[in-house]
Amino acid sequence: MSDAPTPQGVREVKSAARTVELLEIMSGLEEPATLRTLADRMGVPRSSLYALLQTLVARGWVRTDPTGSLYAVGIRALLAGTSYLDADPRTALVRPHLDALSEQLGETLHFARLDGADVIYLATRESRHYLRPFSRVGRRLPAHSTSLGKALLAERTDAEVDALLPADLPAVTAATLADRPALLRDLAEVRARGYSTDRGENVVGLRCVGVALRYDRPAVDALSCSIPSARYTPELADTVIGALMEVRGVLERTAGSAFAPFGRP
């Protein structure tokens, strides 16, 4: 772990940095992990990590099974995440528009934010045609595999995109644009037409359209609409695109000073 200066010129506190790193690793795992697994991922001795885990268990940030051998993120992390959503002015601004779009289109709507090479879902309105078995709110997905992410990547230059994304792009489905030149060509098309598309690149059998919200420059937030491939038609896509574009215009015109005091997310 590096002890390099922070952007403010203050050296990071190693114990705090290690705690954050541990929670970030655990939040990216799909199932509880052993002490050995976590220690190997972090490159630290099991003895020191065990003490940290017990401290976090006692405070509710980490939970463990009855045997004390498996660890997962605890309920305090959920409370912190909920607080982020409740205090975020952009999410509060967008939610009523998601409600209106949901009534108008009857399809699944998402609001997400770019975080490094991924997008994190901040709000969702489910389609009246079907319900997901889980909520996407709080979930992280590779930006290059979603219409949300591609809409935001297209707001940046190819050089900026190249620096942002990992060397090897994961293929979420067989349709994911994991080939860098192909992805950059797709982003050029997004810039030209003003919206992005996802043709089963993140979920098989699902097509999506996304638009970046340019109340920040470059944009960090985006809206998308998902349509099952079986019901997707060019006419429906045009309706969805028009509705998303209209809401984008309203949000960009009305944002103004609604965003403060923290500035960019």
C-alpha cells in the first residue's frame, strides 16, 4: 500500500487506507470470503488483517458467519450508502423525471454515475412488463458494457477513454465490445448522434439506449432505458430516444445552483 501524498498534500493514514481498501474489496465480491482470501487480495499478513476485521465486525461494517471463518460487508455499509443517495442533490433532481419516464414509457429506467472505469447505479424504475429479481441500485458494472457507461465515455476524448479503462476489457456477454478499436469506433458514433446503444452487451436479450447528462463537464451522470430484445422495434427506440433527450434538456436547463456544496460527485 502506498503512503504517497493525497491530492491535498497530506499523507494518507495507513490504517484508514487499509480499512477503505478492505471494504472496497469486499464490496466487489459476490459471496463471503475467508481471511486467507482477503489477506491474499490485499497482500497483508493474516494476523494484522484479522484484528482489523474483528474491529469492523464489532462496529457493524463487516459481518461474519457463525463459525467466524467467512466475512462480508455489514449493515453499516448499507446505511452509509443510503445516506449518500439521500444527500445527493443530483439523485433528488433526477428521481421525479425517472417517475415520469416510467409512466410514459413503461420500460425500465436507470440513473447511474461514472466511477473510474465503471458505472454505479443510483436509481432505477422497473418496467411494468416484468420485475427483476434484484435491484441494481448500488451495483457496479463496467462502463464499456452498458449504454450508460458508453454515453459517459463518449463525452471524453479517445485518449481520456484509453487512460480511464483497464488494459484488458472484460467481456460481460459475447456481444460486449471488449476490442478497444471497436469500442472507440462505437464511441465515435455515440458522439455523432448524441446517444448510446447497448445491443445485449451487458445482459443477453436486453437492448438499451443511454444519454449523458451534461450539467457537469465532462458529464459523470447518465440516464438509460432498457427494452427486452423481443419487444424492441425501431419505432419504440425512437420514442425512447426522444423522451430521454427531452428529459436531458430539462435537467441541463434546470440544474444550475441545485448542486452544492460538494461540487462534482
